[in-house]
Amino acid sequence: MFLAYQPKPRSLERPLKLTLSITEGCNLRCRYCYSDCDSCPRADEMTTERLLGLVGELVDLGNTHLFIEGGEPLLRPDLFEVLSATCPFMMTWLRTNATLIDRHTARAIRDIGVGTVCVDVLGARPESHDLLTGCPGSFERSLEGIANLKSLDVPIIMLLILNRHNHLELQAYLDLAAKLGVNDVGILRLYPLGRAKRRWSELALSHKEMYAAIERLDEPKGMRVMRSWHPRDGNCCWQNAAVGARGDSIGCPYLREYVNYGNIHHMSFRATWDHPLYQRLRSDDVERACPDCAASQHSRGGCRATAYAFRGRWTAPDPFCPQMGEGVNLRELPERLLPTN
Amino acid sequence: MSYRNAYYRRIDGVRVTGVEGFGIGFVYTPRKPQLYSLNVTTLAILDLCDNTSFEELERRFMALAAAKVDSEETARQHLRSGLEQLQAAGIIELVTDAQVPDVGGVTDDNSMNGG
């Protein structure tokens, strides 16, 4: 590269990446479900017409990244109608538990142009996965779904949320991914949201336990492992957006219980981007930053969702990074987050 | 190989979006769903792939690059490399009149029949 450019403050006209939850219905009953999903979609979820209107707005804004999740998106009968509106214009990631992906559905996913399917596999063994999903047999069904996608060369990322029930089997998890022919794995942190919040003491790990789990990994050749701990703890509010299943613009799926920038039933998505708090969170205004994380992620202070959850200030440094943790005990939730019942 | 009336153009359906202030852009290729990020030089090259002739594209790129690089050859290397990468990614395609190499003379479809 030789043509120069002048970086400006982070004042994007629109988000680079948007996560769209299309349902809070799910056929599994995961112990840490952030959406507190039910077996049936909720009555006030966005209609097909509303979803297509939002997609049209995103296309008009020039967005090229769209991450569709739920709940379980495949429970929505109009999923493929929505995908037919997104895939020609935006790289579309579809997050699913894959239990409903038979060969026919896998072919439909490929043919409609989904870019990557992100499959939640919660552990390396049926015992841990099924314990976490609350559904015996779901491990085998998810793996069948992955096999159906793989047989058609659909790109897959396997996702695992690190917690007390799976932290000792991470290496086996990577080996399982390799055996399934999946070269991309995302190891995600646990957020104090939904059911995870209510089961925090059962699920949460200390800094020491988390870093012991991720630092001892021997990544199989050719595998890419995404993880968001030090030195890759990014503050991605500046580029991210998310819209919940009921149409609330929430900036990031992990901010769902803390912010609401407006509902797209009442305003355009673009108007929610201008919400004063949203602008503030995009401004890089943090009290302190880890230099290593800032250097690798080009952003400061780490994740705003966990910073706010544990410290109650939008400008606080993220305690998940030990450099910024200042002794915060991640196994204990602040009282204000504790469920009242 | 040089082509008579050869030109590069963006492949139908490819979507390009610049990221203001960052000097990068994203390109989405729906035919083979992939997302690419392009640096400012490759974005500039892509911008020039607008159905103009290769000679004109090269001339415009050299003018753009003149003050930024130490030699014309360096600029040409950047251009060649950028075009190759964009073509390999399925973002642009090389189009020629009848896809015929410019080796002089007139060639038409009948000549393929061996007379």
C-alpha cells in the first residue's frame, strides 16, 4: 500500500457489522441462553415485512456484513425469505445450533448464498454439550447438521462459550473440530445476561481458570481460533450494531440488557445510530486501556458490555483483561445485576 | 500478453463499500460469498476498473501514483499485483473483444474452421 490516507476520529456514518436476532424461540434450552429463549417465538417479534424493511434499509446504507442469529433462526418459517433478501447484497453469517439442518436444509442454505454458518457446539462431548443445552441427543444432532453442511462445502465456524462445564475440554474441542473438517473455531466469553446471569455462580470461571484453558491450547495445523481475551480484548462498539428480535436497536447483542437506542417499529435503524449514548460508546472514551489489547484491536478499553456489567460505568476498563482487571472477581456478579427473585 | 481492446470491469453483483476516514473498503462477492477488505491502493485500482481500456487504466493509475512512488516500474508492479488479486478474488474480470490476443491482422470466428 502506498496511497496514503488520514485516519479520522471514529465517526462512521453507519455500522460496519450488524447482528440481527430474528427470534427468541429455540428448540434447545441452554443453561446460559442470553435471550432467555422459549420453545415458541414471542408474539411481538418482528414480522416478515418489518425484517425485510430493515434489510432493505441496511442494503441502502451500504452494509456488507450481516450476522443472523436467534434463538434458533431455523424455527422461523420466513428465514429463507429473509436470506433471499440479504445474501445477494451482504455477506451473511447464520448462527444456529444445527440440529434442524438435514441434507435438504443444508442444500437450501448453500444455494441461497449464506456465507458462513456459525454452529454452537457447547462442548467436546455429548455429556457436556447436552448438559448445557438441556436436551439429550442434541450433541449428535448438531454434529449431523455440521456433517450435512460440510458435505456441501458450506463454510462453518464452531462456537463455544467458555464456562465451568467445558473449560477442561477445550483441546478436545479443537480436535473434534479438526475431525469434523471445521477449520474455524470461536471461543467466546460468558456474559452475565439472561439465564447465564441467573446461573453465574454455576457457570462462571475466574481469570486464572479462563487463561489456563485458552493458553494451553495446541491449535491443529490450519485451524484459526478466535478468542477475545488479552491481548485481543477489543472495544468494538465503534463499528457494531445489533437489532433484537422485537426491533430494539441495542448496539451489540451483549448490551441487550443495558441499552436501547430506539425501536425500528418507530424509527429508522439509521436514526438509532445517532442516539447520544450510542455516539458516546463509539467515541473511545475510556478511563484506561491495556496497551497490548489496544495495539492488536485498534480500539481502547476492551468490551463495553462487561466493563459496564461489572463496574457500572461506560468509561470503565474491561475487567476480562487482567491488565485492566484491577482485582475484579469475575466469579461474583455485582449486586445490581443479581436477579431479584 | 496484450489484448486488443482489453479492459477490466467489476463483476456483476459485486458490492463495494468504503469506510470513510479509514482508507479501507469492503467488497462482497455474492456469487461465491466472501467478504474482502481492501487497502486504499487496491480500492483505487478497483475504482479504475470501469470499462475503460487497460491502457487508459494504466495511464490513470500512473498519474495517481506518480508522486507516491519512486519509479514508474514500482507503480506498475502495484497495479499488476492489485489487478491479479482482484481478479483472483472474483471482484473484477478481464474482458476482451472476442477474447482475441492482439497479434496483428484480423482474426474472426471463421478462421477457426480451417477454411
